Amino acid sequence: MAVGKGELPNFHVIDGVRLGVAKSGIKYQDRKDLVVFELIEGSTCAGVFTKNAFCAAPVVLSKKNLAAGAPRYLLINTGNANAGTGAQGMKDALECCQALSELAGVDSHAILPFSTGVIGEKLPVTAIIDGLPAALTALDESAWADAAEGIMTTDTRPKGASKVIDIEGHQVSISGISKGAGMIMPNMATMLGFVATDANIDQVLLQELLTECANLSFNRITIDGDTSTNDSCMLIATGKSEAPKLERGSAALEQFTVALKAIFMELAQAIVRDGEGATKFVSVVVEGAQSQQEALDVAYTVAHSPLVKTALFACDPNWGRILAAVGRAGLAELDLDAIVIDLDEVCIVRDGGRDPDYTEERGQEVMNREEITIRIQLGRGDSAETIWTTDLSHEYVTINAEYRT
Amino acid sequence: MAVGKGELPNFHVIDGVRLGVAKSGIKYQDRKDLVVFELIEGSTCAGVFTKNAFCAAPVVLSKKNLAAGAPRYLLINTGNANAGTGAQGMKDALECCQALSELAGVDSHAILPFSTGVIGEKLPVTAIIDGLPAALTALDESAWADAAEGIMTTDTRPKGASKVIDIEGHQVSISGISKGAGMIMPNMATMLGFVATDANIDQVLLQELLTECANLSFNRITIDGDTSTNDSCMLIATGKSEAPKLERGSAALEQFTVALKAIFMELAQAIVRDGEGATKFVSVVVEGAQSQQEALDVAYTVAHSPLVKTALFACDPNWGRILAAVGRAGLAELDLDAIVIDLDEVCIVRDGGRDPDYTEERGQEVMNREEITIRIQLGRGDSAETIWTTDLSHEYVTINAEYRT
């Protein structure tokens, strides 16, 4: 199951980035499970990573190598997360990076590893190393769609976004891929995102841009988007476009940022649309909060309520469950009578109870839609936040009760 | 589905308490849906209520009438929660109390109303009022089992606990009933508990006892036990036992408290065992925390992880999901290597990874059990907490996707 069509875009080539995909038999035979990004020398690279205290060995190593500067390759495997693997896990991650560095002729610190899949099992290092030559042979600047497929785990479809903008008469391209899956609730079904551009941006500014874009996108789907042991999102700038370097405070940077945010939003929302067992794509909008945190607290409480989620799955306009979730979000001195809740264009709650104009028929009509916005106006301030989530279906239970078997 | 046998005990009569049950057709025909507790004059009464900001009209009214002192009747209906019903809801609750007060010849402030069932629909006042004479006619000191049935909603079985203890040569009895249901996650499937004793206790001490007992029982099942719009738990002391009055600091009070805690624990755990779709009864024990709050944060994060819950449903010893949940509980400076996690007697995690002695066979053997303890030792302090929860099954989705239909 998945919501919407979710077709891949026509990816624009990013000058300075080549992608190689191989089938290395990590968990399944004959499945694309190894992806290598090759970045041209001089590229800048920024990353955001999971905040889970148990972050996986590849996350620890990628952070370290990123801090050392000058990444030249991203090495991504599916089928095994190399998480909860203790000292052995780090040894294995290092061994894979070492193997790629020798084949590619770069320092091993120039390799950033990423793993996704089952937790707590030893990384099949031999399979990965044996797969590397094929991945390097396959390196091609137009292999984005292949790479989008190569990073999938329980995803039902590949996810990508791509754009070209004109900056001062020169083309700047941005392309990205993402994977998710178990995104109905925060969990360890790793979320990965890789976005590259041929824009020319220094590393410090690139990291700021990535943090801003990730916060508005990957960190707004389900609870906080940072709960897997392996979540990682990378932004690469090759600087090969002929557009001038993007400088802080420039109109060009502003224009680029708008396009970049759109790419991130598309990649993040694609993960929700393909959430495990998802039959609905739900935007939870909270307005009139006293602070951003307050708006997020309410939004997440509603988005994570299993009763709200099962009602969405059942297409049941059970507004009482939404109201109850708002009520337990922990807001001090909440004025019930000030709260207004809408499902798309239909007002369901007003003055502490059901809106007088509400009818089950109108509620039902909205709930039958595949994409629904729950808008909650708190009427106590000026802050607003939006997050995206899905319903909770039988399929979700089936997928997660059978994942390892 | 439910875990364990869950048979009702032989209820000990509480001198001074009579119970009357009627079928008033509130939502279903021919179903016990109205329960009246009659308390002898001079009884003391304590209550704890939901912390949900949207608390239902009957909760607001019960709190108010309890504060006014001298409750004589509890009036409980199922089939309709009278929540999210605005001003009309309060009017309806008052009307029901007024009707009972006239029939019983007491002040209407002496009535405490409790409602459970669907949210946001008008309370069927006429059905309730028409059912009152039958409930009053049925009043009987030995109708506890009937009352336990009368407060059920989606519960699959009635829940009760009862004990007699000897205090200074005199019998003191405690009997209680509870209802829950949708307790896999915090929600609005109201939790109700009614416990009565013939002990002689003043109201202030009784309220302290209730708060203490509820915190260790009803507030330790799922997230915080206080999230429904209607959750209520009452403790009544009739003072009809010949045992001396229970005074603060006495050995007799200590002895009574032990028994009372056991009753509360049994009633609360019975709710978990009958959780919607429950196939497992899971104790989550967190030890070695720096504070109680920290222990609870870890316990709740594990207990609410849908991935942990679906793995429990699948009898899958997926220890990686437990580890990932601990890692995202938000503890600062968590030392991964100090953490030990056991499933019953089998150690699964040690030194940041799978315990070297762990085998899938041993993990599987534990996971096949109906009752499982997940013990997490953080190794950073002296605080410990235990909470109880269930798995997440297809049945849970089915029940909650079809509740209103």
C-alpha cells in the first residue's frame, strides 16, 4: 500500500556526481543493495544524523569522516543496519571503507558509510567488499533512478526529486533520493536522504542550509524524524555549475534555498506516502499556539494517537478522538472553547464540542479522501507548525510482525 | 483476546455499600449498562480523575460534588461518555443526578456521575432516568459481580479484586471493580475503578491513600493512565468494620495499605490483561536510573514503541527494537556499554550489542510466553520503575477501526 502515484521524476544530472549500483547479495539475491556515490574533488558535503543514543557504527564513522573534511565517496548498503553490533560493527564499517578506498585510490577518511536494514546482526563484510568492483564499474552520472531503487528496504517504491533553476543566467541543478518505510511511528526503519547540487557553496553555509531544510521536512514527519539508529541525510555541492558562488544574504541564495526546501519536502513527504501500510497521507496543521514547541506537541500527540490513526484507516470521522488527543498534549490552561478543529474544509469541533453545522455525512466525505488535512486552531498565540503522518492499518501490523521472518 | 484466565474473585461484602445494576438500553438493548453504588451515610470518599484538558462533563461534576463532601451515590453509565458535549453535556449530567437524588431522597450534590463510551454524542438522558428505578430496586450488598459486568464497554470480561484482612482482631474487607479496554496506548477508552472498604478512615488520609495506590497501579499501565476524557477512580470507606479507626503512622494503617495496594495492582493489571487485542502481558522494568522520571521515560518509550509491540505480537525476539527504543528515550550521556537488557531470565543486550551467550532459540523460548518481563538496567543510578503493557495486534486495529460502526 502507498498513497498517491509516487512516480520518480526525470532526474537532472549533477555535474560532479556519479552513482554506481550493484547487487551484492547482502540479504537477498538479485536485489540492488549497494550504492556508491562518487563526488568530484572539491565538493563540499554536509550531514545530519540520528539523535538516537544508540547510533549505529556507520553513523559514528560517517560523522567522524565528515568532520575530517573532503568526502569523496558515499557507500550505502541495505539489508543490514550494522547497528547494535558493538566493537565488531565499527571494525566492519572500517573494513568496508578501507576496501573502497583502496579500489578508488583515495584516503579511507574520504569514505562515508551508510547502512540500513536489520539491527543487531553482523554486517556481511565479504558480500559488500565483493560487490564494490561492480558498483564502481557501474558509476554513471545518470544512474539516479537506479540509486533510488538501490537504497530501498521495505519501501514499496523508489523516491526522488529533481529541479533545475536559473541563477543569474546559469543553470543550477538539484537532485535527491530518499528512503523510509516504517514511518507511521518513530522507529528504526532507517530514513536516508541524499541530495546533491552543482551549486557552489562553502561547507559552513551548506551545513546551515541542510539543517534548516531537514528541520522543515525530514524532522516534520512523525514524532521527530530522528529516532532510528541509522537515520542520515547528506547534502552535497559539487560547485560545477557556472553560476556564481552562493553567498550568505544574496538573492541567489534565497532563490536556491526555496528550490532546495521544495526538494526536501518532496523527498520527506514521499516517505510518508509510502509509510508502512499507509492508506492515507495526513497533514496535521496546528495554528494559534503560544510557541513552536507547543504547536509541535499538539501536532505530534494527534499524529501519534493510535486511536486517531485507526479511525483514519477506517475512514471514520471520529472527531472525539482528535479532541481527546489535543486535550492530553499537556498544554497548561487550555481554553477548550477557543479551539476549532477542521477536517479539510469541514469544521468538526467548536466551543468545546461538535460544530453545530457538522454532519456525519460531511465528515464521512472528507474521511473517504486519500489525503486529509487536520487543522487545529488553538486560539492562544501566533505560532504554527505542520507535520505529516499516515494512518495505522492492518498492513502496518503485518509488516512489522513479520519483518525478520 | 485476553491474557490469562481473569476470573472474578469471590467478592467480600462491604458493610455499608449496596450495588444496583440495570439494563437501560443506552446503546444496546438487553445489556447491563447502568450501575448505582449506594454508600451509607458517614462514608468517606476519595477520587482521582483524568488530567485530560478536555475532561468530560461527569468528571467536572463528580469533582465538584466530591469537594462538596458527603457523597451518597455513584451513578455510572456505559455506552456514552458524555464527553465533548459542551454545555449540553453538563446539563444532561446534572439532570441525571437530579433524577437520582429525587428517587433516593438525597441532595443532588451527594451524587457522583461517571460515564464511559462513545465521545461527542448527546447523553441519552431519558434512557438513564427511566433505568434508575430498576437499579435502585436491585440494590444489594452482594451485587459486586453484576456491577463489574455493568461497567464494561469493549472489555471482554469483568474485572474485580477482593480481600479480607485482620486488623487488631477485627475483619476489614476491601472489594473493587475496574474496567478498561483500549489500554494498548493512552486513549479515551475510559478506565474506571471503584474500590470500597469497611475500614474507618478520614477523608484526607483516604485521598492520600488513593493517590498513592493509583500512582503505583492505574498510573503505571501504558503512558500515564490519565489520558482519557473520563478516567476516574474512586475509593470509599464506610467505617462499618469494628476495627479501630486507621490513623496516620499506625501499624494498622501500614497493614491496610499493603492490602489496598495489592487490590489496586490486581485491578490495574486486569485492565492490561484485557487490553484491546492483547495477546501478551508485558512488564517493563527499568532499574539503575538517575531518577524516577528517567526510569519512567525509558519504560514508556519501550512500552509505546509500535515496533516493540508488534515484535511482541509476533513472538519475535527482536532485541534491536528494544535497544533502539531505549536509545531514543532522551537520556543525556547514556553509556551504552553499561546497559543490560533481559527478557525474563535471558540476557539479550550487554556491552552495546547482543549478549555473547544469547541465542535465537533462547530468545524465542521467552517470546513464546504469554507473560514476559523486559528488564532494562541502565547502570547509572538507584531509581527503578515498573509499568505494564501489552502487544500490538491485528485485533487492536480491528477493534479500533470498527468501534463506532
